[in-house]
Amino acid sequence: MSVARYGHTAFTLANGSVLVTGGYDNNGGTLNTAELYNPVAGTWTSTGSMNLGRYFHTASTLVNGLVLVAGGESNGMYLTTAELYNASTGTWTTTGYMTVARDYHAASALSNGLVLVTGGQNTVGFITSAELYNPSTGTWTTAGSMSVGRGYHTASILANGLILITGGSSGVTYLNSAELYNLSTGTWATTGSMNSVRGYHTASILANGKVLVTGGYNNGIFLNSAELYNPSTGTWSTTGSMSITRARHTASTLANGLVLVTGGENSGGYLNSAELYNPSTGTWTTTANMSIARDLHTASTLVNGKVLVTGGSRSSGVYLNSAELY
């Protein structure tokens, strides 16, 4: 990439390019720049810059093809602002403000075209509220509140249309609780709790409809455990553990059904290792290491089936502009 980035987002566009936005750099500056990776040429090009620099924000593709970027931080200030990227013109336009400033939240693009934003944190603490963005009007409306404030959590859209929220931090402690948002009724309901308390973990939807949760962090303890959520029963079951503990890693579901986990960190430092989960056997196998150890990076699945990893941190305060393909 043209610049080192940490706390950025990466999203695969309909044309196959990957859009990378924001983050902050080795000089401690908040970035408003964006760039595109072309999988065919294997090259990066700059595109229009956001109206405001931001990091720890979210990015979501809308049904109209635009990309919605929402919230985050800018030079230590929590944001309510949101903006839209038009891949056809390479330009950004501002859109409606969220009702609550937040970073480390989660965003889910729903089947009806709305985007659900959940939780996060701001100066008040960890947030219970959720809100919905309507692309037709460019406005946000409240979507009820979760049972507990949480950030560093995950949000997964299930085959039945419900949105599963798992774990994270409430500020005082990390969580094993999970809850479901029902778009049809606009209500929240608790579901079975995970077997382990965890934040900074990953959640991946498998071909069989179950959700695989991996690793994470629990009040000073890094985890190698993994577990499966069954939407039919609302319960969790343990599955094979990763070979090492890791948090702030990525997880990508591959075309062959395996889940690729990359990097992160644990008590031993930053990681370049990667491993694969096989849903058929419930087991993990190690695969080739990345060339550089990194955490809080991004991983994007390309149309050719490869996985593009970008940026992140390799040590405290040292951020990366490198990218690699699996």
C-alpha cells in the first residue's frame, strides 16, 4: 500500500477490487486516504479521500453498490459521521450522522438493504444501543438496545435472517453472552452463552449454517479455543482448538469450506502463523506462515479465491503498509 495503516478497513467491491480506507500511520496521524487493490494486475492505486480521517470505523457495501463508512475515531475524538464511496467515480459524499458516536462497533448489511450498527464505545463507555442506516433516505434510526454494552464483539447474519452478536468487552470485564436481533420485529433477545468469555475474537459462518468463533482475549488471557453456534437450537458446542492462542487475528471462509485464521497476537508477541479449520472433522491444521507478523490487520477474500491481507501492526507503534496473498 502507499502508506502504513492500522485500524483501517478493507472491503471487496463488486468489480473485484479491494477498497482500503482510513486507519492511522506511523506518525500517529489519522488517515482520510483510500486506495484500491487490483487483483488482476496485483497493483495498488490511490482513489478519492474521505472527507474526514478515521480509524476503528466500519465499512459496508450497500445494495446500490455504494460503500458506507461509519463512525470510528479521528485524532482521539469519537465520530457520528458517515460517508459513501462511489466506485464508479472514485469519490466520497457525506451522508446522515449516526445518533451515537462510536468506535469498535460492528456493522451488518442486511437483506432488506439496511445496515445495522451495534455497540462500540465512546467517552461515556461501552454502548448498548444499535441503529439502522437507510440508503434510500440517508438517515439513521434507533434499533433498540442490546442487553449489555459491548465493543470488540462480532456480528454475524444467520441464514434465518437474525443477527448474532457475540462476546466483546463491557469495560469492566469481557463477555461470553450472545444475543439476537430480529429485523422483522425490531427486538433483541438473548441466546445461549458461549463456553468461554472472549473479545477481539472472530466469527465465521460455515456452509452448514453454524457460526465458528475462534480465539480472543479474556482479561489478560489469550485463547486458542473455538466453539460453534447452532442457530436451530440456540446453543454452543466446543470444537477443536487452534494450535496456539491468538487475539486480534482474522478469519476467512474459503471456497472449499475451510476457515483460514491469520496472525494476531498472544502473550509471546505478534504472530505470522496461520492455520485452517475443517468443519467436517472439527480439527485445525497449520498452513504456511505469513511473511510478516501482524495484528489488527484486514483479510479480504478475492473473486479468484485468494485471500488478501493488508497492514496492521508488527510491534507496538510500528504499523505496516505491506500486503500479502494466501
